[in-house]
Amino acid sequence: MGLKQDIVIKSEYTNNARSSPGKGSRGSSPGQYVMRYMAREEATEVLAPVRMSSALGAKGADGYDSAAFTRYMARDQATERLIAKEDEDLQEADAYGSPLVLKQKFRQIDKLSGRAFGRGGISLTHAELEKSSQNIQQAFDEGHSVQKVVLSFTEDYLRETGVLDPKFKHKGRGSYKGHIDQLKLRQAIMQGVERMTKAGRFIDPEWVGTIQLDTSHVHVHIALADTQFSKSRMKSDGADRGKINEREKAMLRKGIHFALEDMKQLKSFNSQASVERRNVVSFVKDYAYATLHENSQIQLLIAGLPKNKRDWRYGTNRKSMKHSNALAVQIVEKVFAEEPEKSGYNKAMQAVLDYADESSFKNKLDDSAKKKLIKEGRDRIIERSVNGLYKMLKGIDPAELTTRTKMTDIQSSSDEELAQAIKQSSQSAAFDPAAFELRVRGYNKRQEVHTVSVSTFYALTTEYDIAKENRLTDETSHVMKLFYEEELEFHMGLVDKYRTFLSFHHNRDMDRVKRLRPRYDSLVSRYNLITKKESETQRMDLQSRNEYARDLRAYTFECFRQGVGSLKEWRAITKYDREAGTVETRFVLPVRPKTPAENLTPIHFDAVKAWDVHHLGLDYYNKPDARIDTKNALTFAAVFEARKHRVEAAEIYVKATGQELQALTSAKRDIDDMEQAVKKAVDEGLIQTVMLTDLSSQDERQLYTIPLDRSVDVARQVRQSLEHVEMMEQMEEELE
């Protein structure tokens, strides 16, 4: 078949100069024809905006810079507003997790975006399409002819030119959707229209095209009008001439064909039509995951609560509430961190701080007493919030508690219940979800505890350094510096251990590396400037070195905190001599930030994995013969001795100076736990494990819980609880 048969062109035109006033020869509303017929949703597909240079391999081509990108920003904002429950469409809890709400938002944002192409680009936004249709309508009103061109392509031709998916099988009307390379075909038509309008001597053509796929053949509709009067196209009556001629049609076909031939060897872009669909799906998934993640915590909390609702209190000593209270505190703490205003946390905490300031002034409290007062106030906020959450959960209709699965049973269990659920036969190769959940939960808890401890001891050692610089310390207090450093490195090593277990490569890791790279480059530059200056002057610049050391230390700790640095990096810049009892920051180049996948090596893991054998009891539940080799037992013993030595010296100093330090008390308690485990590891080569007799039975749990698409607005509930308590306290004060 020839090109004329492969690309069939039909055309007509409308012009108000050759018709009754206010009417066109083929309709008087070409602008509405573009918007209502050509770009209608059921007939067209959306093409996501792309960069022309990367898509077509064009050298020196400008990047596609369309306002369409603002649509994706708007989608992102809409998703975030829905996740944060700040949208007016989310007044009912049942709507929180529904993808339909999000998709409706996108329809309001998108309208007809991406369905048409034309003079304005390969993927027009709704606003651009509207503007082009208005320009066409205005040209018609001014007497210009509006061309309505329809192109029809044979299936064989589309296959030969690489526009049609090779695997496609025609199954009737509308089956072409999702199988046409929108990018190639749109670009080819744009080149064809350009050739046609040049051949036809258009001066300033405005045009819009759409690829329609709701019929048995692939059609392209084009609406085109010159916005200026061309002498070459003007008839004797002063209006544009009518239909496009055969030469113009031939140029349109050739332009399309040559463009498709040029792009034939390029990788098929038929999947570009689904980019838009995948984009929507990704937003829906983000929304769903965020909602389900929030809902899953409430779901597990309800499943794990005892059947007796009278036990649902934060202050109870019942073992059946231990795990539930811990989970409830996590939920409340997360709300405090992410929604401090909406939850009322900021207001409640400010009241605590104001009271602490006032009490400190009236009662002449020292810093330690003031901090204790603030901690007690915050603990009360948590208690009230958790109890308020329980009160709301008690009000859920039992008929809504319809969900129960094996995993909700396991994930809502306490550590003790999980241990009892572990299969007794260690010979079984089957996956044990209880053992898996217990171990992963233990890893998460330990990582969290050690991460908090790292921050605590880093703050303490930094405070000590500042006090020393200001000459507020004496020689005897140096034991505290050594204690802080020992604990800091101990907890850093264990954070590395559990990060190794729980980390996997993620784009966020690279993002963190990029964020810290400027600080790294700045420190490298400063180091080189200092060494160059010292080389030139033959004098050591102590002030610059000290300032550099402070910033190097802060940068290295930030790398660790962000997960792009480890204990290795800390030791690279810190000279801690245990025998000499000295700690100083080396004058060295900074270590570049690295992802966990690159940094947490097997060698480093082997060096730190045995530091917390005393915490592994549940990992080896009911296995009295769990062995530890000599190398790891000695490593564990060495860590114990080093910690014990520093803690004992610090304890003597603190007692002698009449002070108290919670971090010291906690460290001493942990070291006491180590002692028995060390003896068992060294003397018997065994790990001290938890046995069945060590675990007590739990009260019967609810087990049935709410489905994941049932949401609870924790922030609102917490705020109401705190406001209620505040109101009751004010009433009590007034009565007094």
C-alpha cells in the first residue's frame, strides 16, 4: 500500500464569512469542538510530560518546559494534605484511606491535562488547551477558516513504523488504548503539521491535535486556524480559503512518515502512555501506605489489648498491658513529633515549661531539679494522652472489630507471648513468623535504645568540652569525660550492629549523602587552608585547629546520626587512648559520608556483634545450649571490663561531689546485667538465654480488631484529652 492509503486524510472547514451572521459553514463553536469532542476523556490517553532531548535523542534540543509540571506539584500537595487530614473532603474517618478521594482530587487538578498536543507542546495542560481553543475560537470569530482534519492510520503501517506495540492483538473498539506510542506519533504529527503549514503559507497558525483510540482504528483529530490573514491564502471575499489542498495533505503525510522513519530505531515509547497511570498509582500508593502505616499501629494496639476494658490504663502494673502501653506511647509520641500543634502538644508542653520556670524561680531550684520537673510534666502529658486514646478506643462499636489474621495475632503479642509461641522443634525448616517477629522487634527496640543513648552521651561529652574550654572543670572530673566516651563508642557500635541487620539500600541513603556532602567539602577546604598556612608560616595555628576540630566532630556525629557514618568514622577522627586515659579530636581530613550499604561492612559487623550478648536472651529463647565461640566471648568480656572500669570511676566522682546522673545509673544497671552473662560466656561458652519458666502467662487478648481502612484521628483525640484535663484543672482551681 502507498503512503496515501496508509495515512488517510479527510478535512473540512468552517468559516463565518461565508455563512449567516453568527453561524459557521460547518459549526460556529470550533473552540468547544476542541474541548468537548476532540479532548474528551473516554477517547484519549494522557501523555506525561517528558524532556524532548532525552526522549528523542535530539542534539541541543531544549528541555520540555511546560506548566504541566505544576500539575505534579499540585498532586503532591493534594496527597500530603490528605495524609495530614487537612483537606475539607476528609471530615469522616471512613474517608481517610480511600484512594477514590485522592483520585477525585486529581481529576479536579488535572481536568484535560496531557490529552492534547499542538502548537503549545507535546503534552498540553488543561490551561494551555483552554488557551489554544480560545485562540482558535477568536480566529474564527475574526473571519479565519478553522480546519478540521482527521487522519486515519492502518494497523500495518503503525506496526511497521514502531508506533504500535508489537505484541498487540486487535480485539475491537477501544482496544488500542495503552498500546500506541503516544510520544512518537505526537512528535511525528507535530512535524507533519509544521511542513503542511509552511507549504500552505500560514503566517501564525494555532492548532490542537488529539489521538483518539475509542474506535476500531487509530484516528488523529486536528483543529487548525491561522491567526493572521495571509495574502497567499486569502480569497476574493477577504476570508481565508477553505479546505487544505492535496499538496498540503501530501506534505502532512511526508512530514509524519519521515519523522516516524527517523525514530524507527529508537526504543519504543509505547509505555509512555502508561506513565501517567503509573504516576497516579504511585501517589495513591504513597497515600495508602501512609494511611495504612498509621492505621496498622492502632489495629495492632486494639488486637493486643486485654478483653477486660477496665484494665485499659497507662498506670496499671498488669503484665497484660505492658506491650499495649508501649505501643500506645509510640503512637502518641509519633503524633507529638509530626503534629505538635494539631495534637495540642506544643500548648501542653509550653504550660509545663512555664510552670518549671515559675517554680524554679520561687523555690530556687537548680538545673537538675528543674529538668526533673519538666520530665515529670511531660510524663503526665503522655499518660493523659494514652488514657484519652484508650477512652476513645473503648467507644468503638464491637461490631466493627471484624479483622483477625495470623500476623495481627503475632504482631500484637507481647515479647513473652511470642516466645511461648515459637515452635519447640528447632529441627523444623519451616518459616516461624513468631520467631521472626520477636527477633525483628528486638532488633528495632535495641537499635532505638542505643540510638537514644548515643545522643545522650554525645550531648554530655559536648557539654563537658564546653565547660572545660570555659575553665569550669578540674582534673578530677576528667573521669567523666572518659566515661562519656566509653559509653558513646559502646552504643555507637551497637547501633551499627542493628543498622546492619535492618538497613537496605534506599534512595534516601543517597539523599542524606548528598545533603552532607557540602559540609564535607567545606571541611576539606578548611583543612587544606590551615595546613597550607602553617606550612608557609612554620607555626601551628591552634585557634584555627580547635575551631576545625569542633566542626569536624559535629560533622562526623551528624553523619552517624543520619546513618551515613559509623563508629569507624568516629574513631578515625577521635583519639581515645584507654591506657593513657586521654581523649582528643585528631587534626585530620574528614571522612566522606557513605551509605550504610557501603559503610556497614562484614568486618565492622564482626567487630561489634558480640558487644551485647547479655541482651540476646530472647533471640535464643528456650535454647539452653546456645553457644558462643571463644573469640566473641573474649570480645564481650573486654567490652564489659572497659565499661565497668569507667563506670566505677565516674560513680566515685559523682558521689564525692554530691551529684546525680541518670545516664550513669542506667549504664551501671546494664553493666550489672552484663556480669553474669560474661561469666557464662567465658566459663561455659554459652549465651545466657530466656527459658520457658522465666515467662509468665498473659491475660486473654481481644485479638479481633478494626480493618486497615478504618482510621482513627489520634491527634484530634489527644488534643481533646489534653484540653479536657486543662479545663478540669481550671475548674478545680476556681473552686478552691
